[in-house]
Amino acid sequence: MTNNKTEQFNIKQKELASYAKVLSHPARIAIIQLLAEKKEIKTGNISDDLPISRTTVSQHLKILKNAGIIQGTIDGLKIHYCLDMLKLNEIRENYNTFLQNAISDYMCKC
């Protein structure tokens, strides 16, 4: 029997924490912003706009793709990446609900 303290939290809490972890790196934020601006971008071109190497970009793209935040389609030797707007809207709604619940009727007593 495993004594993993993470198991004691509910699914929504673990999901919010998971997305926070994915979004916690400035390079991943920059990639999302770049994709939002350009709508679609090829693998090699992303590192042209960011101060990180292609290898590092690939690592961050993998994390974003595994989280479902971006999608990639193969075109020969290149992969075209774009944002998954359904997933981003889902994340936004989950965080809006979380923050709204956290601050509604809140009055600090310290």
C-alpha cells in the first residue's frame, strides 16, 4: 500500500496543480504567447523568436503537447504547432471557477 499524500487531494485540485506546473516556466508561457500571435508555427521557427535553443524548445513543446495545450501535425520533416483552444478554454474556466470560489465573500481576519 502506497502512502502518497497527493492521493489525498481531489481530482480538481490535482488537475489545477498539474496545469500550474506546466505553465510555471517562462519559456512555455512565451511559446503559448508566440502561438497565440502567429496562430501556427513550424518546429524550427519557434527558436528563432525565443532566446532558447531548438533542443530546449523541443522539450518545452513536448510538455505543452502532453498537457494538451498545443497540437502538432507532421508535414514532412517539420511539425506545425498550434494552440488547442478547447483545452485552453477548459483551463481558463477551471481557474476562473477556482479563483472565484476562493475570493467570494472573503474577508481577511489577520
